[in-house]
Amino acid sequence: MVFGQVVIGPPGSGKTTYCNGMSQFLKLIGRKVAIINLDPANDSLPYECAVNIEDLIKLSDVMTEHSLGPNGGLVYCMDYLEKNIDWLQSKLEPLLKDHYLLFDFPGQVELFFLHSNAKKVIMKLIKKLNLRLTAVHLVDAHLCSDPGKYVSALLLTLSTMLHLELPHINVLSKIDLIENYGKLAFNLDFYTDVEDLSYLQHHLDQDPRSAKYRKLTKELCDVIEDFSLVNFSTLDIQDKESVGNLVKLIDKTNGYIFSGIEASAVEFSKIAVGPLDWDYYRVAAVQEKYIKDDENFD
């Protein structure tokens, strides 16, 4: 049984940096890691990848040959990869014995909530190679400073979760830079727990662009709350404690935490339902570390 992560998120959310930092951390704690670059537009990799999609197809070649833009080119590349899944399978098979897999996917969000190619690639690998994968969806934390962008990120996150149908962890990346684009209107737990979005309405109304679509925004927020699926963990990829806390959650999500255990169903159940021992660090300690005190928090 092989475990790993499917790393996705919008452009600039830090996917490649995440794969680089996560692989270094996992190696430090004794795991053999293989990074699989499936982003044909990622031509300057900070890490050494075990499999590179550019050995199969290059975005620049597709754009030139078929007169496509970057978005259409990426869709074509994913479609080509799906049709040549045997190539990827043959590259992965030598790694299955003892490696933990990190899949670095493109940042084109349509691939993960609209088009089916990327999902089909993932599902075929899971079925053929018996993989246990968790989707790690990165969202830039600075979006929390803009209510409109935050709601948009929530919609994207929910759509992606419903489309991929994988064990899923949403992460506010670059949490150390969260206040670089402005103060937060609420405490950090408001943005991570996503429990009552009605409080955002007043702040959305301050922007004339958002006030015009007040009713639509309210309906969209109601959809997000009705599904009640979206919440976020936080991450500073340069902080070992932050990365370690996230790894604990991922290990529980994809089942890695059970991989070395030979016990009865009762013992497995005890681990599965046990409380996370780092809940404080998920929000309170993060706010204390990265966000300046402000008595005006709502």
C-alpha cells in the first residue's frame, strides 16, 4: 500500500514551494519521498523530481503546434496524460515499494472543478497502483484580508472538493505573510472554521463593487454553509512545527497513521476517533505567532 499527496491550488498559492519543503521535512523524519511533477508549465523546479511530465509532453510544444493559449494548452496536456496513463504508471511502479509520493499538479483551477481529465488520471492511478492519496488544496492566506476574494476562494474550494471526491485537506498557505495585504476583519478562527459567513456581509457592503451583488453573495455564502464541508488548516512552510502539524493531519486522512500497525479493529477505531493533540496550534497559536494583537477584532 502506497501513500501520498495530490498537491493542488490556484497559481501562486505555493504548490511547488510546498512540495519542496514537504519533501525535505518528510526526509528528515525518515521517509523516502518521490516528487512527481505533473505541471508541464513548471520549467524551473527547485526540487529533484522522480517523474517529470515534460519527458512526455511540453506545454510550449503544445501551444506552438496547436496554436493554443496556456489554459487550453494545459487542458490538452492533461488529456494527453490521461490517454498515456500507462507511461506514468510505468514510471511510478519502481517507486511503489518504499516511497511516499507527492504529486505536483498545474495551477489551472478549471482542471479540478470543471474538467475531468485530472480527476481521471488520479482515479486510474489509485485503482491500478492501489494508492492512498489525500488532496492538499493550497489557498493563499492573504485572500482572507479581502472578504470578496475570501468568498471566491471558499467557492473554489468547495467545488474542488465535490469534484475530486478524495480525502481532502484545505490549507491557508503563506500564513506568515497573512497581514501583508491588510488587517483581518476577524480573528483567524473565523476564516479557518468557516462557520457563520453572515458576519462578512457588513464588510462586503463597504466595497461598492460587492454591495451591488449583495443578494447573490448572500446566496453563495448560504450554499457554502449548507454543504458545511470547507475548513482550513494553516501552514508556514519554513516552520518545522507548522509543517509537522499538517503532516499529522495528512497521515490521518490518507491512512498512513495506520500503516505500521498490526492490531484488532478495536485498536484501529481508537486511533481513528482519537482527538487531535494539536488543535491549539491549528488556530490560536498561529494567530499569536503571525498576527499582531488588535483590540478591534470582532
